[in-house]
Amino acid sequence: MKKILVPTDFSDHASYAFEAAVSIARKGDAELHLYHVIEVPDYPEITDIIAYRALGSTNVLEEIEKKLAQTSECDLCSDIKVTYSVDFDTPYEKISRKALDEQFDLIVIGSHGKQGINRILVGSTTEKVIRHSPCLVLTVKEPVSYFSPSNIVFGSNFYGEIAEGFAALQDIAALYDATLHLLKVNTRSHFETSRYSRQLMERFAEGQQLSNYTINIYNDDSEEEGILHFARDMQADLICVPTHGKTGLSHLIGGSIAESVSEHAYRPVLTYKIKPVKIEYGVIGPFRK
């Protein structure tokens, strides 16, 4: 965990994310980069910051840079390396692209989201970052004076593809010597016997060589509610949920458990992208690869 990207819109929620990111950077001896994306109309003449200044927005840009500089030089982060930059375009696209191009290990982002029909049709920047990010995303909604999770809930179905990307979560757990609480939520529409679920989770734990963990099977009306209710019951410090990063029609129809949990949880939520499972067909039928 050496490079942390912190998008900011200078809101209270962004400051909560910054404080959490500073704690993580200090603990893991990581660099922190503050990033503000100016959302502008899709004018073809705007191709860089110089063009943006030429359009008469110099004062706005200078004010943003001043705020970023003040934040990077604050007493809170005096003992860590903090850099900053400004960009423009669609925020979630720029954030995801920067994380990929510059090989960030973690994005820490505040969440206040959208509600009602706006959220259904548009979604929040945070949700879209979760969907498109190539790395871990930590979503923060409430003030976190000192980020130090000792109990992490990992909600999953524990099928084979979940292991892809799980090592990044293990790094976070190891950094804080945290207990991983493996959680399988049974619902009316997706029911498995406790015996089968436990065997599945035990095989997963063995395959990932886990030592500090518990196995938990929880019944609820939905997977999202089960994860949130279990985390609240056991007072978890952090919730982790993998995501397939669905987009387009598949996302509109199926939605995302990870995005829903991050939207409604008041504890920090960590998500990671699952690589898609490749299905091949042979003489004996389809199999996973």
C-alpha cells in the first residue's frame, strides 16, 4: 500500500476521506495524492489546463489550487508526503483513469451520493468510481479521526472468482492485525444450507491461507441488508464487499451489492474488483476457467 489517491470536492465528506487516508498513509508509510476534477461542458477547445485558463476561469482554478496547497500543507499530514493536482472532464472517468495510469493501490473517497430518481438514473460519482476503479476503493461517509480497523466484515458468496483481488484486502487486514469476519447472507431467493455454506467458506479460508478469521452465516431479506445488519450487530470497523463492476444494461437490471452497501453504510466500506470468470464449452459442457 504505497500510493493513495484522494479525490476531493472540498465537501465535509471529502475531508472525512482525507483524514482516513492520512491515517492509512501514516500507518503504511504511503504517499498521498489529492486530486480535484473540474467538471466542465464537453467543449472541443478545452483540451488542457492552459485552455481552461484562456476561457476566463483563471480565478476559479487558482482558488482550487490554493485550497489543495493548504490542505497538503496542514498540520494533520506534516509527517507524510502529500502531492496534489487539478484536472477536468467527467470526475469518475478521470479518477479511474488516473488510478490505472499511475498505478495507485487505493482510492479513498467521501460519499454523500444522490437520492431518489436522480440516484437511479445518474448515480453518484462515488458509485461510478467503485464500478470502474482498477484498485481498492475505500468509501467514507462519517468522520474518522483515526482509521484503525480491528474487525473487518467480508460479505461474499465465496465462489471461486471472489478470490481474484482478495489479496489486496488481506494486505489491509495484515497492516492493522485485524480479524476478518467472513459472512455469507442467506435470503429467501438465494438460499443455501448452513452446512454447504460453511464448507464453502472453510475451503475459501484454507485457499487464502487465513489464520485470524471467523465464519458467519446470517439470514436476512436481502444480501445488502444482511451485510449492514451483521456489521452493525457486531460493531465492525470496516465492511468489505467485492464487485463485478457491472456497467450498462447489466448494471441497470442487476444493480450492485457493493454500491448499495457503500451508499447505506455509515462505517467505511472497502470494495475491490473481481475479474470476470471465463466460461468455455467443451464436450462435457461449460466449465469455469
